[in-house]
Amino acid sequence: MPKKQWEIRILKPLVVLLALLPVGLLVWRGLAGELSANPIKDITEETGIWTLRFIVLTLTITPLRKISGWAPLVRFRRMIGLYAFFYGSLHFVTYIYLDQYFAFDEILRDVIKRPFITVGFAAFVMMIPLALTSRNIVAKWMGGKKWRLLHRLVYFTALGGVIHYLWLVKADTQRPLMYGGVLALLLGYRLWDYFRLRRVTEKPIPQAKANPV
């Protein structure tokens, strides 16, 4: 079997285990009674921060692939993106069920009146079409151009996640600003790469000089 296939077969289960480790540890802490006096707050914070981490990891795949030259790395992008949606869903369900007990009038009031919840809710909603269209068969059905355009929502989702985190903590802004800095670097790299490729494609091809007779 080719080396690349072996690498994928080994790395994929490892990525799955690592991706499920945070929720596994959270469940274990809950069963062991190691959460704080406000367990709902602990669950909300843990699932929220891991959502943002997986979104940032998803955006890291393309630069790493281009810098390292290891093409199979892109196969992990969809998987990591789906884990971002998984943790985002846990974060959302924790809020509407454990925190608000499906009191949709209160939830709607929160979404309207509390800016950090408004931005967080919008970021989660933008993740839904990304998850639903993540499979290759859907990308083929939509067409590559439309699919790529839709999946640019991930940039707005990431930005919304950082703003949601920043407005939530209010005073202790060190961690959300750190994620914001990483996101700025990743988006800056994409802009630089876009204009670099554009200059290459628009560079005129020199015409061959005619041989003297």
C-alpha cells in the first residue's frame, strides 16, 4: 500500500480520538464531580472555546498544506470543520436547554438585546450550511464555484466567534485577542496568496524574438 494511504489510515483515527478528547474529558469531569459550582457555565465555556479552536484549525489546513507541500493534509479539513460544528452544536444546545430550558421567548430576547449572543447565534447559523454541504457529492452537485463561494462563510463564522468571545469576557480580553491575532494572520496569508497568484497569472508571456534572416 502506498505510503500516503498508510499515513491517512493512521492519522485519521488519531484525529478522531484527539477531536473527541475534550468532550470526553468534560463528561468525565462531570461524572467525577470535578466541575465548578456552576457546571452549566463550565460546559458552555468549554464547548464554546473548542468550537472556536476547531474553526481556527480548519482555516489552518490550507496554509499548512501549501507551506509543507503535503497534499493529503487537505483531507482532514472537512473532518475538522465538522468537529467545529459538533462542538458548536453542543454549545448551542447547552444554552437553549440547560441554561434556558427551551424558553424561546427568553432566548429571542437574549438574541435581540445581548450583542455577544446575537453575534454568536449568527456565527452558529452560518455553520449550518457549511456542515450540510461539506460532502464532496454536494460540492459536485452545486458546482465548484458556487460551493467555494458558499464556504467563504467560514471566514465570517470565525470572525463572529472571536467577537462573540471578546464581548462575552469583557474585561479579560487576552485569550480572545490571541485567537483574533491568529485569525488575522490566517486571513492575511490568504490575501497575500491570492494577490501573489493573481500577479503570476496576469504576468504577460514574453514573445519569442524573431530570428534574423
